Amino acid sequence: MSMVNVGLVQMSCSADRSANLEKAILRVREAASLGAQIVCLQELFTSLYFCDVEDHDNFSLAEAIPGPSTDILGSLAKELGVVIIASLFEKRAQGLYHNTTAILDADGTYLGKYRKMHIPDDPAYYEKFYFTPGDLGYKVFVTKFATIGVLICWDQWYPEAARITALMGAEILFYPTAIGWATNQNEATNSEQYNAWQIIQRSHSVANGVHVVSVNRVGFEQNGAMKFWGGSFVSNPFGGILYQASHENEEVNVVALDLSKTDQYRTHWPFYRDRRIDSYGPITQRYID
């Protein structure tokens, strides 16, 4: 298909997991009613962003994938005829956990999962305490409406991840995300951080000639030290902004993507043609001394 309608669900979360899942279901229904064919939910949408503390009790939030949430969302996807991109906390085995996104096709089929490859460890983002780095490699999923690539939050900062996923045939790159501002920062710092976050992802659009869809959460959580900055957006295959959400509000929006634009931009800006793959061996080194 050349034209694909993509739904972005930007929402706040609470400590009530059932309420979060029900809210997400309602928002997916809303997106579908607006014409969405693929709906992306934010990172770890069934709970608060628990990684702001190191607390062993939070491991109880994890679930098998496929499992209870994918069963519910698969039924929803089939009912509505939409693809759902669902970021969940995966319990793979006792003592082994991943930050994982599941893909449900428009007929309800579970297509598979991507496990987050890049795991941060920063103040209020203590993800290395919880998550084992992904071991499935980069993935693409052939859905009813498009071949999509899914990466997760911190993966956003790594051009190698976007490049590999695009080279595997992804027509759209999706980034479920949970990122925000420390409340003790000034506005200049906030603006600089958000701009960098958006620019790096828009650069993935330019370098690879694909649409990028980034979906973030919004609102204050836990002790109020972190404000998730929302700002979910869609960029076209040359980095142009097609849609940007507010920093404050829960929003559902549907954006029409013309996938034929990839061929247009790649033809006029032939970065793939001119790649010197024979010269890129050093990229696999940690640092070139």
C-alpha cells in the first residue's frame, strides 16, 4: 500500500495497571475511528515508568510475551482491523527480563517482538537494573499495511540501529518512548534536550529515506521529579515534521503517510547508492585509538 494511516497515542499513566490498559484500549479505538490502520502506543504503557527507582518489587509488573496483554490487544486488533504496536515489560524467565515491544497484526495475529537493544543508566532512568539487553537483533515486521521496523526509546540515539532496520526493509520506523525533563531544569535546558531528541530521529528519516513515528508519554509520575515531555511526532522521509503533539496533553492523532515518498527521496538524494560499505568495518570497534 502506498498510503498508510498511522495513529499515535500519547497518554499519561497511573499506578493502576488495569486502568492504564483500559485507557490504551479506548485510545486505540479512538485512533481506529479516525481512520488509523497502524496504532503505536508509548513505551511501557501499562504502568508508571518504574525505572526511576531501583526497586525489586517492580519486577512483579512484568509478564510473558505473548501473554495476557498481547491476548487482549490481539483480540482488539482483530476487532478493529488495525495493527497495534505494544511496548511491554517482558518476563522471559525467572530473573530474566526485557524491555520489549510486541506487534499484533490487523487480523489479531501475534507477529513477534523486538527487545530493546540499548539500555540506559542515568538518574531516574535506571533501566540496567531491570532489563537485559535485547538478543533478537534488529527486526522488521510484515503487517497488513506496511513493513515496519520497531526500536525503543534509548535506541533512538543510535544511527546504526535505524540504518540496519531500514536496510532490512522497514518502510516506517516506530519508536515507543518514555522520556522527560527533570523538574529542576531551566527552560533553555529543556528546549535543548527536546530539540536534540527530535533532531536525531529526524536525521534517521533523512539518512534512510523513511518515515519516523515517535510516541512518548506525558505528565508527572511518581515523586514528581520527572515530567514526561510528550512531543510525539511524525517526520517524512526527508525529516520534515508532519505532526507534533503538545508537551502537556494526552492526544490521539492520525497521520496519513505516503510510502511512495521513500522512493522519491532516495532517488533524488541517493545516499543508499553512494554508501561505501567497503569502508565501514571500523564501526564495529568500541573506539578507534
